[in-house]
Amino acid sequence: MDITEEGVAVPWSCEPPLSIHPPDLLDQLTLALPGRFRPLDARQRIAHKRHADLKARYFREISEYPFENRQVERRIVIDIIRKLKGLFRYYPDAVFLELPIRELGGHGRIRWREDFLGILPTRANHYENRYFDFDYSRELSEIKMYRDTRAHWMEHVLREMGEV
């Protein structure tokens, strides 16, 4: 099962003979065995597995030297950041926001700010971010807002699942 950027669980695509719908299967398991398969625990396990996958992809595909990074790597990191935000909406855990905060805060592998005369960093958005409709300062403030209002997001998830 995969999590979209909007925080919705969707099945991975597979051929018709093998087509199953994991969200429906999970709902049936929680109805049949409520003591063994709690929906919140299932969400937590799924979210942490997707987080481990995204983190491994980040460390595997992105060069640790910012001057070596190109537009393709920037696109991959933007995709990872957006998916981590979706994971947070699916199951609000502050661990999912650590990588985006570190990356967008200037301590990551991509250079998000423009350099004045090529040497002095400014607060301006890097020109390549415009190709992906990505403003690092807006994304960073949104991610910090998620971190600061985590209890409200968890309440929203619990209400969505019907546990409140």
C-alpha cells in the first residue's frame, strides 16, 4: 500500500489476476478481528515502512555533496518531501518531518537558496525550484506548522477513523 501526497492510502497497481485492494482488505481485517488488527496500529506500521523506504531512497539516490546535485536530484528530493508531508497527514508522527526540516533548513544535500555572485547565500529561492513550483521557505514554514500542531492532526486522524 502506498500513501499519496494528500495522505490517502492507495493500492499499488497490479495486473488483473492479482488485483487486490489493500485498504479494503485492511478494513475487513479490522472488522473481523478488532482486538488483533487495530486500524491506528496498522496506519502506524504502514507509515513507518513508507518512511523507511523514502529515507533509504533519499540516501541512495542523492549525492551528499551539494555542488554535484542536478535538476533530477532536486526533483527527487521535492517528491520525497511532498510524500513525507503526505505520510504525516496519514499518521502524524514528528519523525516524518525531521528529514524535510533538515533538508530545507540548509543542512541537507540540495542547495535551495540562490547565491549572490555565486558565493554569498541569499534568502531568495533557487531558480531551479521554479521548474517544480516549489518555494522552499513556504514549504519549510508549512512543515514547521505541521510539527507544531501535531496533536490536532492526530485528533483529525482519530476522528477520520472513528476512534474519537
